[in-house]
Amino acid sequence: MKQEHKLVSEVYRYLAPFINTDHEIYISLDGQAAITGVGRGTFVDSVVPDLWFTLLTAAEPTLVEAKTIDTNGRLLLMQSQLQAWRGVGGGAHKPAFWIATNRAFDRFYFWSHGEFLPILDKTKATANTVTLLPPKNRREFRSVSALALHILRET
């Protein structure tokens, strides 16, 4: 299992008791599922973050993008995500938060989307994937449960 998928599943495990199941929940949609969702009118566009859920006390969904940070401290972003989620991007489903783990799965990180915007806005790429350094100002945790608790606090 990819570290990113493991991160998403572990975070969801801790958030699940606080999620309103009367609302839509989407977890790590693949590209084709998102395209199908656009065709059915579920999504406005096909660039959808890894976690989409509504907490019990919330009126609106929370969207979270998950990444793995490589040994060089970089993360991989799809060109479509970069184009959709930058400041002038036309993406309808921008994440509120970004989370990440290292390859060893023993460090976990959190940023708001606003903290990512300066990096997204200055990144220029023509390839399908973009490798970039995440923002330096990050919250770091030693467990997934602590990261999930922080997501609850921020939401």
C-alpha cells in the first residue's frame, strides 16, 4: 500500500466517529471515479482532494489533500492539482488542509491551503507531475491520532 493511501485510511479511522454519515464522504477517489462523478453531477470538476467529509457539527464539507514526503523533503503533485488549486486556479474543490507523512510513516505534517498557495502560485511546470518542497511552516506530529485531532481542532 502506498504511504499516501495508508495515511488517508489511518486519518479516516480516527475521524470516522466525528463524521456525519448523512452527508457525502469520498476517500482517495481515482481519476476515473472523479470523472464519472462530474458526469453524474456529483462534482463540478474532476480534481478532488483525498478526503471529503462533513463533521457532525459542520454545515459544509471539509476537503483534505494527502501527500508523501520523499527522502529529499519533496512531494509529488499532479499538474491538474497545481492548475486547479493555485490562487487563480479554477478548481471548485480546493482542499482546506494538506497533510503528509514521511516514507517511514513516523512523522506527520499539517498545513492550511493558504500556507500552500504561495508555493503553488510560483510553481511552473509542463510535465504531468510536479515535484516541490512543501511550506516550511508546518505542524508536525509523531502519530496519526495526533494529526487527526489537529484536523478536528482546525475544522
